[in-house]
Amino acid sequence: FDMFVLAFVERLFRTTYRKDDFVLGKKLGEGAFGVVYRASLAKKPSSKNDGDLVLKKATEYGAVEIWMNERVRRACANCCADFVYGFFENSSKKGGEYWLIWRYEGEATLADLMISREFPYNVQTLILGEVQDLPKGIERENRIIQTIMSQLLFALDGLHSTGIVHRDIKPQNVIFSEGSRTFKIIDLGAAADLRVGINYIPKEFLLDPRYAAPEQYIMSTQTPSAPSAPVATALSPVLWQLNLPDRFDIYSAGLIFLQMAFPGLRTDSGLIQFNRQLKRCDYDLSAWRKTVEPRASPDLRKGFQLLDIDGGIGWELLTSMVRYKARQRISAKTALAHPYFDREGLLALSFMQ
Ligand code: ADP
Ligand code: MG
């Protein structure tokens, strides 16, 4: 109840915006369900041409995306890009469109960073600045990847604790926030809020097949038919326990972990080939390892070497995330307490401040 009062008061006192208040800049992305631009406030044009805001013009799914962003802002603000405002713009086009505004977090997604030859050292530079004399090598790379994974899992734990499943976790939807020097999650366009039944019926066609867990649907088809409106708050946590829908995101996060460890899997073709191999092994990572390791390329060998550091603690975490059965996958919260994250390095310490 308090949350509703709070939301109401917040609405009363917050500035409202409309279309003409924004000046559009460079296009940042275009998907099937919306276009994303850099933007600034018309009254306060930024000195540079590109503004300090990001604007998404979205189709009908924009309504759900606004709901998710409002909820995230109240419940776990630091997990996701800083949401400013969302509204429906009744433009001349039939049906109109939703406008969503965020603060501009930075220029690089994890996908941009991962595809660079410098990865993961480019991330180290972003977080620590230009530090001289830090040794390079597999141990260091592991430490940086460990840091990225802990930030990703921290953000996921925030979403999941709020009752939100993202359903489109991939490097393209993880952005480096230059302000907080941490990774944050973006793009709640396919997310589901299970506690109030919003977007409860999964829109499978929104899912990215490269990162989707084998179950595809976050709820089993046996679940009683979904409430269509914000109802059933008492029922939903039970369903959550039964189906563990959050584990869908864990699988995707596991694939990101894998891509960070194995450079060859960072490309689309590399990942697609891996997915085919894993399916042939009935989604058993250990079985996959047995088939590829004997004739492993130097690239693959390097990945295994990284995950084998400290008695294979990284490999252990990876295999507890990428599993066929959702209920056998580790939760974000439990993963954060995994011994893989025990050792505090320079990097880990620098996030604590
Ligand atoms: P889409 O539905 O097109 O995938 P996203 O929300 O993922 O929309 O945004 C598309 C791209 O725009 C992202 O990959 C990222 O590069 C950029 N972007 C989105 N939100 C922000 C933000 N808050 N700050 C900086 N860049 C952003
Ligand atoms: Mg996206």
C-alpha cells in the first residue's frame, strides 16, 4: 500500500515532459520494437551535440517497459540504467508511440567491450583508470572477469529480488556506467513482473535464441492460466518458487561468463556453434568439455585454463549456471556467495568504496 501512496505523491511532484521538450541526436540502436536515440532537453541543450539523455520510441510494448523501469527505479535503482521518465505520445502515426527517457550511462555495452582485442583489460582501464605496472596474464584476466560477473549478478539479484525476470540478458543489454564505474542492465522490453502478473504470458518471440535457456518459456505450460491484469499478488510468489523463472536469466548470464572466458565464443558464429555442440551433449557442460578438450584449439585451452584457476572454482560456478534444468541452476544471490568471488583482488576492493 505504501508503495502506491509513494508512487502517487511522486507523480504529483515530478516534472512532466512531452515530445517538444526533447532534441534528438545520434541514433544508438534500432530494433523491431523501437528506435533509440541520444537526446537532450530543449531548454538545456548540451554543449556538445550529443545530449546527456537516451530516448527510446517504442511500439505497443513500450507500456510494459515503462512499468518495469518505474518499478526498478523505486526498488533497485542501481541495477539498471537510470530511468527519467516515460509517456505515451499520441502522434499523427496510427496508434502513437511510447517515449522512454534514461540518463546516458556511457558509450560502451559489454558487447562492444568484449569484441575488442583488448578485452578484458579495456574493462580494467574503465574501472581503475590508466593504471601502470599491473601484470597481464591469465590470473589478471580471471580477476577482471570475476569482477564483471559479480557486478552482473549483483544487478540480476536486485531485479530478481524485486520479482522481475529480464529474459533478454546478453552483452548488448549490459552497459558500462561511466558515472558509477559499474555495469548496469538495460532494455526491460521483454521483462516480466511476476509478483503482479504484468507481462506474465511470455512473449517467446522476443527472446534472443543465442542466449535463451532451453526451456524458452519461463513458466511451464502446466501453470494455471495467467492473470491478465495486476492481480494475484498472493499467488505469484508461490509460482515463483515452483517454476524458478529467474533461472532463465541465470542461464543467459552463464553464457556471458563462458564468452568472457573463451575468446572464440565471443562472436555470433562462435556462440551459435557452441550452442549446437552443447545441445548435442544434452546441455551437459562437462560432457561438452570432454568432447572438445582433447582436440582443443589454443583459444579453447586458454578458456579452460582460466576457469581451472584455484582448483576449478570458476568452472564450478559456470557449470552451476549453465544447466538444462532450471531448478538445478544456482540463483543470483547464491552465486554471489560462491567461493569464486571469495578472493578480493585490487579490482574487487576498488568497487567497495
Ligand atoms: P533495443 O530494444 O533496441 O535493444 P536498448 O534499450 O537495448 O534497445 O538500447 C539500444 C542501445 O542503445 C543499447 O545497446 C545501448 O548501446 C544504447 N543505450 C540504451 N540505453 C542507454 C543508456 N541509458 N545509456 C547509454 N546508452 C544506452
Ligand atoms: Mg537491447
